[in-house]
Amino acid sequence: MNFTIFSPANAVIGRYKLKLQIVSGNKVSSTLLGQFVLLFNPWCPNDDVYMANEKERQEYILNDSGIIFQGLEKYIQPEAWNYGQFEEDILDISLAILDRSLNHRQDPAVDVSNRNNPIYVSRVISAMVNSNDEKGVLEGKWNGEYCSGTNPLQWSGSVTILRKWYRGRYKPVRYGQCWVFAGVMCTVLRSLGIPTRVITNFNSAHDRNINLSIDQYIDISGKTLHLTEDSVWNFHVWNESWFIRRDLGSFYDGWQVLDATPQERSK
């Protein structure tokens, strides 16, 4: 017996059970035929993550390795990163990340019903890649003391990190910084079918008070006054994912900025 399943483009992603039910007179029997996982489909024109260019699909969905740029504006260092989105267990881990989220724990039915929306899914993943709010995958650290974990510079891919979190019963992995958060998030979103890339910005401004300026205060003698939390980093790394914005209108369709580094509280 052969089955062909035609799922709607807006179907909820995740793991499904396929059952065969036979009704004969007053008797009803049910047989589990198997399970399958439904993902976002950037090859489907009606899917919110549809990407028309095949070369871009090859790069932003199917490519399992890449380069993440670090360093300084005048001394840019390319570092290889293994995304490994097709490695064993990675899809299961990505689905587990969704199931471990605060959204799912608070209201599983509402959470699952929203998993046909890449806006919702990407925001949940962004919050779960760091451990600040929801006991997620990675614990960040920037003070240079990494004796109780792994120096962020030593990571070269996402697979080891994700497996360590999964097999360690969801205990946050130590430690990550911006490029590690971005690499892991790229892996998870690509595994779920959302086209995603990693972006590096040099001389990256962080505006804490949301006034669209980076403020610096200096006294009459030229000494810096610490009156603001604004800062400019040598570089910062985040993600962009490709999908349409039904909530904002077609003008905003395309690449959407996502940042898993815990700078501000996730929304």
C-alpha cells in the first residue's frame, strides 16, 4: 500500500503520527503506520519561507558549513563553522528546543498551533538559543574566565553544542559569545526549513536606551563618565532569516534580523 500526503503550505511543522483506521461493521481497529516530520518548505511558492532562487536555496538551506567573520574592521578574520543541520539527532534536537521553550510549557496547545508561522518559530528559537530567560542551549560569558566550561573561541561548529545540551538533559552549555549563538541558531533554523544566514557587523553599536544614538559623556578634564550603557563592539554577529511578513505587509518581506545574543530581554 502506497500513501501520498499533500500537506497545506500553512501546515504546522513538527512530528506527526500516521495511523490507519479500519471500520468494519461495529468494529474499529487502528494501526500505527509510522511517523514523519513536516518542515517549512522554501521550494513551495505558497509557503511563507518560499525562496525563488535555487542558488540561494542551496546556500541558505542546504549548505551545512560556512564562514563566520570576526576580528576588527581593518583585520577581518574568517573562521570556518560546521552548521551540520543534517547530522544525526539535529532535527530531533531542534524540535526539542521548541518543546522546551517557555511558550510551550505555559500553553502547549497555543504554542503548537503557532508553529506554522516562521515569525513565531524564529522568535522562540532566538530566545531558546541563549540560556538567560528560558534555560536554553548556550550560556554566554565575556569576562575571559572559562575554566568551568569551553572558551567560545574553541567551538568550530553547532553539532557538538546541540548534542551536549540534548544529552545533558537540557543543561545550558558553557560558554558562548555572539558568533557561537549565531552559528547554533543558523543550524536550528535551517534544520526546520527556514532559510538563514549569519551576518557580521564591525564597529557594532549597541544602543541601550533606544534613542538611536551612541552617547558618550566626558568631563571637563577629558575623563569618560560612565553615565550610559551604550557601547560600540569590535564586531557583532547575528542572523537573518527569509520569510514574508503577514503582520507588517509585503514591503517588509525578505530577510528578517534575528539576534540570539542576550543583549536585551527577548520578546
